[in-house]
Amino acid sequence: MRTPAGTECSYYYADFHRGREKQACRLIENNPEGGRWEPDLCARCPVPRIQLANACPHMILEGRVKKGLLGLGRGIEVSAYCLRSMQDVSEPEIGCGQCHLDLPNIQTSSEQS
Ligand code: SF4
């Protein structure tokens, strides 16, 4: 679903049908310590970029609202974990690398000659 920031995010939910005004972030809702989400946070969230770069079905994300001093620097903090390799994923856009090992070897042009 398209967020208020214009990005695509599977965690965003909105319902403006028949006068309803419901917006939610399922990522923050799923974390009991996620904090208080507001729609403007989508503009500073890394999740749409992560989902665009990496669609690994084994990786799960956890998010929380990062409070800034006097409201400055507020944003979404995201951590990732791989259910397959059972480890934290330090770069969610890339993944942990475990699934890359299953891919057939790709030869570079210099290796082919
Ligand atoms: S805050 Fe991030 S994860 Fe939550 S709905 Fe917005 S873009 Fe998606």
C-alpha cells in the first residue's frame, strides 16, 4: 500500500472508506515497545527501501519509533533477523547472504574468457 510519503510499504494500512480515518503501521503495532507511530514517520522510514531491495521471505523486520530530542530526529529504527540462518542481519537491503550461497555460480566476463 502507498504510504503518505508516496512510497510502497507492506506494513502501511489505511482506511478512509465512508468517513473512516484509520491509518496504521503494522510494523510498529507488532512491537509492544514500538512506540507511538504517526503517518509523518513514513517519510523518514527505511522500510520501503529495504523491501524494494530485498524480498527475502526468511528475513523479518522489527521497528520502533526513535524519539529525537525535542521532537527533532524522530524516525523509525529497524532491525532485521534471518529465520533461516538464525542471525541478525546488519544490512537488511542486502540480507545475510545465506540464500546467495544457493544460487548457481555466476561467472564474470573476465572469468568466461
Ligand atoms: S513507518 Fe515505515 S514501516 Fe511503517 S508504514 Fe510507514 S513506511 Fe511502512
